[in-house]
Amino acid sequence: MDKKDALELYKLFRQENATWMDSHRDHLHHYATLISAILAASIAAVWQLKGSVLLLFALIGPIVNIVLCRLGRDMCDRAYRAFLEGISVQAKLEPMIGLVGQRPPTGDSAPFAQDEAIVPERWIKGRRDWPTSEQFVSAHMGSSANGTARSTFTLLMYINIAAVVLIVLALIWAVLPCICIALNRCH
């Protein structure tokens, strides 16, 4: 591959990475908003239906939310994986187009005159430790923006599991007097 083709491919992957990060952010925002709205509606339903067998209907919201939490996390993982894979392709292309390696002399007055490469040193150091792109991707799936997304969906999942448990307990509490009355009639 010549330098011109490598540069075009590099530009393409830089644009793709921006698209994947936008997708990641959008998935996090949309799913978290939907889950929060359903949870709020479920809490309002429980509040209105206290002591009623209709609490069974209030279980639907948190159960749907548990599924949405899993789906949201998977969608964010998919977008972030594509983002990291794009970074691995860019890292392979950077030396081909002269962004990594010995920088041409610029003099002491040039910005960041002591940097050896054009790309930030942090980029180079952060990718140097991984022999394969798959190892790099796997190691970084739980970090940065995706770590935040995963933590958010995990927290929301636990909140919804707690809501299911509380609704079931409220349902038992609502039905228990009826069961006791029915048992007393049997004796």
C-alpha cells in the first residue's frame, strides 16, 4: 500500500471512529433515558396501586428494564469495540504515513519541539504494550466511556432487580390477608 492510499484509509478510520463514539454516546443516552422513564412510571404505578393485586402489572416495567439494561450495555459494547478496532487500524497506518517515527527537525522554537512523533506520545505508549489488536481491544473494553456506560447499566439493572423484589414483597403483603381469611374459613 502506498502512502497516499494509507493516508486516505487513515482519514476514513478517523471519521469512522467519530461516528462510533457518537453511536456509543447516543445508545447510552437513549437507553438510560428510556430505562429511567419506565422506572419512574413503575414507581408511580406502585404508589397508586398499593395493597392491590394490580401490582402484578407494575412488575412489567422493571422486568422490561432489566432486558433493556442488558440490551443497552450490549449496544454500547458493540459501538465501543468498533471504535477500538478503528484505533488499532489507525495505529497500523500511522507509521506508513509518517505520523509515528522520527519527526523531521523543526528547531527549538517549534511547538512541542522535544516530541519524537507527530501524534501524542500517550497514543503511542498506550498501544505499544499489546502484541495484537484483539488483545488491545479486549483490554480496553471496560475502560473510559465504555466503563462508564457499563457501570451505568449495571447500576440501573440492580435498581430494577430491587424494584422487582420490592413489588413482589408488596404484592405478598397485599395478598397475605386474603390468604389468611381463606385459610380461617377452611378450618
